Amino acid sequence: MDEEKQRRHLAMMLGHIGLLLFGLAMMRFMEEFDDTLGQGLVLFGILFLGPYLKFLEKRAGVTKMEANIFSGLLVLGITISGILILF
């Protein structure tokens, strides 16, 4: 794998890990403070962040398969971590 592709994969991985950590922190926050306004803001924030990440991946030249793999791993990570945190 060439160096540019490795850097691109590292950047994608770090971006998705950051989104995962953000989501987990918001789950913990919503669990502690039963704030419906905060829940709505977090929901819309994550919904708006998703298309932006897709846009950045497209600009970086990431293939659709690579983007789907990273997104699938992100969803899997959030689901498993969320279950572990909430139960």
C-alpha cells in the first residue's frame, strides 16, 4: 500500500474513532441528565456530522467500499459500546 493511501486510511480511522467517542460521551451524558433538549441537539448534531464525513471522504478519494467498511465498523462499535455502557 502506498504512503498516501495509508495516511488516508489513518485519517479516516481517527475521524471515525472521534465520532465514536463523541457518540459514547453523549450517551453517557444523556444517561446522567435526562435532558430532552440536549438529546435533540445531540441527535441533530450527529445527523449533520454524518454527511460532512461522507463529503470529506469523497474529497479525499476514498472508494465507496472503504467508506462503507469504516462506517459499518463505526456503527458496530457504537452499538457494542452503547450496550456495554447502558447495561
